[in-house]
Amino acid sequence: MGINWDDITSQLRNLQLDSTGNQIERYEHLIDQLVLWFSWETLHADASRPFFHRQNDLVSQWGGPNADNVYRHARVSSTHSYVIRGRMHSCEDFVLAIRSGFMHQETWGTLQLFVASDHGIHPGDDFEIFLGGPNGDVPLPEEAVMVSIREYYFDWKAEEPSTFTIECLDPQEPPVIEENDLNKRLEKSLGQIEDSLTFWDTYLESNRNFQEDNCFSEQTVKVGKGLSLARYEFCFWNLDPTEALVVEADVPLAKYWGIQLYNLGTFELIDPYGRISSRNHNQTIVSNDGKIRFVISGQDPGVANWLDTANNSEGLCTFRWFWPESDKPFDLTTHVVSIADLDSVLPEDASQCSLDERKLELRNRQEHLRWRFRT
């Protein structure tokens, strides 16, 4: 029996998109998911011949990616052993995770972690990491189905990003793909597409229902089966065009921290190439009183730590702090004010940013991103 393309087309047409956000953005997001999951489940299905599949880049996103990361995934199996080789170049750190699945799947979770800096791997260094086998650097539990890499870029330099290769050390003969095998892969692709769309839409909705708009929740988010070093707090903004949300906090006691803006419905970053919608600890100016303050709005108010909503009246603001000294070492407070009245909540020494300085800042960020996501 041949592949039932009519059935596959019908399933795609019946996929439910979320009920919020811009309609065009949601259809673009659907196309993202088609490209990502057909590629992952159909073309990257053989754990004996793995290659890294880059996801959550400037083009295709899902699940609230970190603007300071590059994400790579490759198939692995506990029945094989592997070696990952590469060079750091300008990458400041990376986290290698052995996983049992993606967060939107029924079976998922982090099984093993390897942090580059913990093993003396730093910018410019070459590295070689063995997975599985009796003497591997990282064990491969029976549940392992993938190795995931999160590369971290704290200082957005226009320099060569890291490179990674993966080799299976005990490969099999190239498999003959039968029609039934292809059907199974296509069905898994469709399942991933639907699960991703449904899970992340529900995730955003449930988190928003849990808290008040324009305020951070008082509960730190720790993803139980995710990265143990990661902490998050969420704030859903709801602003008029003339309003701004001012976020104020003590400097977190953590190796890495940052604030980022996302579209509702798709959980994609707000145009990280065309807008300044994220700032990390290296991109944020600290006030003389030791606090950090961000201004979130659709209009540029001419202050240093501005985050651009792209004129979205609603969205999600996420504050991350990783490698923390404690779960919540600081308070996050917010104020909704008229953009014209920002001076009433910002300190007198708040750094200003001219239009020319802003254009230069965006141009420098874009130059880095062109390097980071080069082919």
C-alpha cells in the first residue's frame, strides 16, 4: 500500500493553531514546525548515522528559545558510542544534555549534563567528548534518544561561532528505508508538529492564567526535568501604545542572566534580528544604586536598557538567571507608566541613548547574529 499523502495533507489542514497573536505570525509558525519536525523525525531518525540538526535559530523557533543560545540536536542510542569534536571559537560556554525527548513530548527530560566550562573548555579551545561506551565522558542511559547542545554567547561579538561534529564509533550498515519505515517517520513528524503547537500554546495560556498581567509571578520557575542550572520568572505585559513597563531588580547572583520578549501564541522571540528584544548581563547598564532597570515599550524612549515590543500590545517577558547561588536571590518589581512620565520612575542618572547610538547598537547586534547563524 502506498503512502497516503491525502491523509497526511488532511491531518496538516486539521492542525489547530492558537487563538492569540497575529494570524500571519501563526501561519509562519506553523510552517516553522513543518520544516523542523519533518526534518527531525524523517531525515534525522538514524542514531547510527547522526548529524546535528540546528533548531531555534533566527528562522525556525518553538518553545521560547534563549536569544543568547544556538541549539543543536543529534540522534543517539545507548546501543552505540559516539565522539563529539569541535572548536569553541567565540562561544563562551556550552551545555551538553543527554535527553529522553523534547519538553512537548509525553516522554522527555534531561538524563545527563556536561558543561564545557566545568571541564576547562573555554573560548578558542578545541574539544573532544566521548558519549557512551565503558569509558565515555558522558554515559548514555537506556532512555537516551538525543544529545542536545546549548551554545552560550554572552558578548555578542562579530566573530566565528563554535563548530560541532558528531561521529558514531560503531556504525551499522546503511539501512534500507522501506515504505512502512517512511510511513512511521511521517506519522511521528505529524505527531511532533501537533504536540509542539498544542503544548506550547497551553503552556503560555496556563502560565498567564496563574498570574496578573504586568507583574512577575512570585514563584520561580524550575523545569523539573530540564536543566538543573536554570531559573526563570515570567511577566505577561498588556500595554497601550503610549505606555511602558519598567522592570527593576537587584543584580542577580548568577553567572548568567538576561531578559527577553516573546510573542504570544507562537512563543517565538520578538524579531531578534530587527529589534532589540533581549538583553543579557553583558548588554545591560547597571544604575549607580546597583540596580538594573529595563523599559519595555513599542516606542524608543531614549534610555539605554530599552526592550522593543514591536508594538505588540501583549506578550511575554522572561527573566532568566542560570548557574545561580540561590533560587531567587533578588526581587523583580514592575511599574506601568506613560512613556512621557518615565522620568518619574527612573533614577536621575539613568543612561540615555540617542537615535544614532540605538542604530549602532542594533547594527552591531545584527553583525554578530549574521556570524552566529552563518552556514
